[in-house]
Amino acid sequence: MPYALEALRLSGDRPLTDREVKDRVFDLFGLDLPVNVVSSLIGRGAKQSLVKRAPRTRELTLSEGAAAKLPDIASQQLACRREQTALVRGLISFAQTRFEIEWDETTAETALVDYIESHAVSLLSFSVRGRNPADYEGADQGSGYIVAAYIALVAEGNPSAFGYLDQMVKGSMLASALYLEVPNDVQRRFRRTILYLDTPICLRALGHEGSDAQEATQQVLRLAMSQGASLACFSHSVKEMRGILEGTKVALRRTVGAESAMRGVATHFRSSDYNENDVNLAVERLERDLDKVRIRVVDTPEHTTHFGVDENELEHVLQEKINYKYEHTLLPDLNSLTAIHRLRGGESGPHLETCKAVLITDNSALVRASRSFFNSGRHEWPLAMLDHTLAALVWVKEPTQAPDLPRQRIIADCYAALAPSPNLWLKVADEIDRLDQRGSISAEDVALLRYSNEAQQSLMDMTLGDPRRVSPKAISTALARARESAAAPAVDEKRQAESRAEKAEEAEAASRFLAHEKASEAQALRTRLDSLEARDTRRVSAIRKSAERRAGALGLFVKALVVVVLVGATIAGIATFFPVVNEFILRPLRLPILIAGAVAFTISILILAKGKSILEYVGIQQAALQARFEKSALQRAGLVEAEQPQDEQHDGA
């Protein structure tokens, strides 16, 4: 609707008819909408009071004030164009770098848009655009393969660019809904219609081709079931699945043999390090696993004369369109198409949702073959359709229910496109057998070509996914890359050994240098320690001498004082016994002096009685005082630790 309203806005005051709006939308935005679609969109705008229609002329104009409510489509268009240009230029650079192919912007843009349309909007292939599914034949070959490889690269390493690509896919899928004959068709729900899944679709839904393919497939199936569809597969398809799973045992053993029909499963199993026990478990649980994802196994309906078809002619058409190499790969497809024909009662209406039964496959050649054979008009909806088409149809009905579906589909499709198709691999296998028979390659070379991922990628890059480009040169190039890859572990091991040896030598040199540094540091520390010890010795010696001097001086003073006091006291005490002396002493002092003299005399007598003189006693006290002076000075200098006071010691205890 915004595009139709923008066309009216840009027309100014000039009224437009529905057809003129259609033409303006095509000129401005490249959307070739049917007139009835334009009328429906304008009707929605009128209900929202955005559009006025003249009663007589039926001409259209915007309502007053409606222009201010419209989104700024011009700015959005410019921003989208810038992002698309960046994406296209990245594709040009990628094609030149990886494939040495020169593309201009027009060629690259066309390749990108064609790839998006072929994978996201298969619905358009039978819309009013008139593009037939045959127009997309080989969409994953040539330029399509280059685009797929580019998208895979962008998905892994450029989130912003892939985000725009995701918007392109969503926009294309939503645009496809505009081409339905009746706009309300997009809201139609499934009624008693069963989607019969072809073998590859079932294997992907079960996860046997990797988690990306599983999630993308299951998203589509869940969305279809939420809209009323039922899921099933034929019993002959289950038999084919068992055969493919059993065949992967050969691939896991790397035994030479054809594996074109099982390459996706075999590649996934090998990359996941599965063994034969894992395969046996997958085979044993096959029907239970199908039931878990709500795929019902039904018996293939019996043949009836009334709804019978010329199976010989159908087989001829299938062989012509698909070129099967083995009959056991042709029969399941033939049985599936004829079974759908019988389940429909030989005819169907024009809508998927009410066609009763349809085969969902990833084989575009099978879809083309079924259209070619059942072209009488009795089946208005084709018997077989691509899973891309189903994804587009169910997603546009409820895009908000699975917003990541387009992103998951495009990623899964790109990785699928990078793997060899069955036809390509059959051609490669034939060429390998021919070279082997001629003796041009060894048995080891055959194994490398069949099972090396590098050989597979090289073959795809050389041929761009086109079986017609398989040649001895492509095989030789692939073999050379595979040999290089096979030798890579030995080369890497040698480089790692050389690197380890170099690191060991560097570590040894560093160790020697470190040891020398540590020895030098230890020597410097020893020298410093000796210096500090010498300094401390000098300081201790100086402190001792100072303490000795102080204690000596104090001792000398005490000795002199003691001598004077003792002598004086003794003399004074003796003198008090003489009357002459007493006359010169004041009477109050006579008795104290006498007592002091007696005491001093008595002390002297006691000291002398013990064998020590007064001077010797003072000398002992002098030595103790010197020790105290020395200890105090050493503590202040930090040369010894201070003793903790006894009170603190008791408190700590």
C-alpha cells in the first residue's frame, strides 16, 4: 500500500485512475502489480481515510493531510540502494579474487537478483510475470554457484551485509504475495491437504544432512502444519532412505563406489566422525524419528485402471529431463508422482491449500518433468513443487511466526549449492573411472578425488557446478589441490616441530641469560650485604665506644663522689667524738652527722668484709650502665629489636 500511496503523492493534485497508479508504481519501484491488486491496496487506503475516490470518474487523490502520514520511501529507497550497491561490489571483488571472472555491476546485480528470485520467490515463476520454472534451470550453476559461494562467505564473516541480504530475501518473498490472482489467497489455510515429502527433504528434517539444513527444513514444515497442512512420506521413500543410510557405510569406509545419491548424508556423517554403529542406529530408529517430527509413513496407493498413467512414457520423460544413471534412483520418483496423481483422483484445483496431495522435493528437474508430463490441465496445481516454493508460500501467510526462516533457508540453500549435484557427481565419477582404467591416476588418487573436501570444492570452483564443464583439466586441478591438502598435515607437523625447536632454543638462551642475570643480581646483593654488615659493624663499634665513654665518665664521677662522701662522712663521724670539733658544729647537726658517719663507716666495713671494695662495686655498676647505654643506642639505630614491655607481654598472654 505505501507504494500506491507514494505514486499518488508524487502525482501532486492530478487525480489518477487505478491503471495509472499501477503504471506509476512500476515506473517508480519496478513492481508490475495487477490492476485488481492495486484496487485492493487503494481500498485499504480508503478505509484508513488516506485516499479519496471521485464518485463519477473513480479517479484517486490523497486525502488532506495524508501525505504527512506516509513513510519517507525515497530516503528508504536511497539507503537500500546504497546497501545493494555495496553488496554487488563485494560480489564483483569476490568473483575476481576466487574465480578470476570479471563482472560489471549490471552483471553482478542480475546474478544476485536472479539467485534470490530462484531460491526465495519460486512462486513468481507461475505468476503474471510469466517466468516459467524452466527459466531458473541451473540456478545453482555458473553465476548462481558464484553467488551462492559469495553469500556463504558473507553469512560467515559480514553480519551487516548479510542482514541486508536477509531483507532482500524477505522483501522478495513478501512481494511474491502481491502476484496472487486474488489478494485474499495469501490468507487461505490448508484443508485436507497432505504434503508428501521426498526422500532428501525427510533426511534433512531428521538432521542427516547437518543442523543448518535441519532447522531450515523444520521451520518450513512447522509453519505449514500451523496453517493446517499434514505431513507424510511414502513407504517406498522410507525404503529409499534406508538404502541411502546403508550406502553411507561404504562411504565411511572410503570404499570406491557410486555415492551420488547419498553425498549430502555421507559428507555430514564423515564430518561428524560417525561410524557404522551410528548408521545402524539411524536405520533402526528411522520410522520413530519420522514420527517424532510428525511425518506419517503411508503405504504407496495401489495402481488403478481408472487413474492410471502411461508409466513407460513417464519414465521416458523423467530419464530425458533428469538423466538418471541407475534405475533404482528413477523408480522412487516415478512412484511418487503416480501416487500423488492417484491420491488426487486424477485432478486438482488451482490452489495448494486444497489440492489434496502434493510432492515436496528439492529436485527442480523432477518438478519440470512432472509439469511436462501432467500438462493436460486436469491438475491445476502441479503434482510436485520445490521446497523453496513451499517456503515462500507459507512464510508470506505468517511472516511474523518465523522471522528467521528466509535467513535460514538462504544459508541452507547456499551450502547445498556448494556441494556437487547428483548429475555433476555422476559425471565426475565417470571421468574418474575413465582415468583409472587408463592408468592415469592411482588408487590413492581415486580415493582423494572421491572423498577429499578440497577436491570437491576445487571441482565445484572449476566447473561452477555445471556438469558440462567437467573435464580432465578440472580433475587434474582438483587432484593437485587434494594432494596438497593431504600433504598439509605433514608439512604443518614439520613446521610445528621446527617452531617448537626454535622456541626451545630461544627458551634455553633466555634461561642462560636469566641465570646470568640472577647470578649478577646475587653477586650485587652479596656485595651490598657485605657493605651493610661492615657499616653495621662500624656503627656497633662506635656505639659501644660511646657507651663505654659515657659509662666511664659517670663511673668516675660516682667513684669520686663515693670516696668524698665516705671519707667526709667518716671524718665527720669521728670528729664528733672530739669536744673541740663539736664546738664548731651546730647542736642540731651533731647527731645526724654522727649517724651518717657511723652508717658510712659501717657500709664500708660491710663491703670490705665481703671482699669487695667500694670502687670495685662502682665498677660493676659502671659496666651494667654501659651495657644499658649500648643496648638503648642499638635499638634507636635499629640494629636490634626493641624488647616488648613485660606488661604488654602479660596482656598478650
